[in-house]
Amino acid sequence: MTLLMAAAPAQAHTTLLNLYLLPDNHVRFENGPELDLAQLRLKIRNLKRRKPWPNIVLQPDKAAARYDFVAKVLATFQSEGYDRLGFLGLSQK
């Protein structure tokens, strides 16, 4: 008698990406280039093609932690239907 065991299904690992909010109304993912809000919108559309969607951690720079810019970044994600966001304090970058 042979016992066959099914392999456990591969679990998709969710990626965690840091998004730094910079002092000049730009953002930067990890080691990527600086993006303005229009470029961020395009980047979000590309991220939505990944399965599962990456989790984004917003990290405002101390000098860039103005409410209006943070609100614009959040609105950009919201308008694209991207809801995997979180915050992590104030960045020193």
C-alpha cells in the first residue's frame, strides 16, 4: 500500500513596500526614483497588476509631514482603489 501526500498549496507572500514622502512634494519607493503625484498614480496602476497587491507603508519625512501633502498622497491611492496602506512614524530620510 502506497500513501501519497498532497503537497501543501503554495501561499502567496505579500510584499511590503516602504513609500517615503519627501520634503519637495515627491515620494520615493525604497531605492527607486523620486515621483510626483502623476507618476505615483502610474506606479499604483502597475502595483495593482501584482497578485497579491503589495502592502504599502507610508513614511513621511519630518520636513514633509504636512497634512495637505499626506492627504494628496492618500487621495491618489484612494482614487486608484488601492487600500493596502499603513503608516510608520516620521522618517529621517
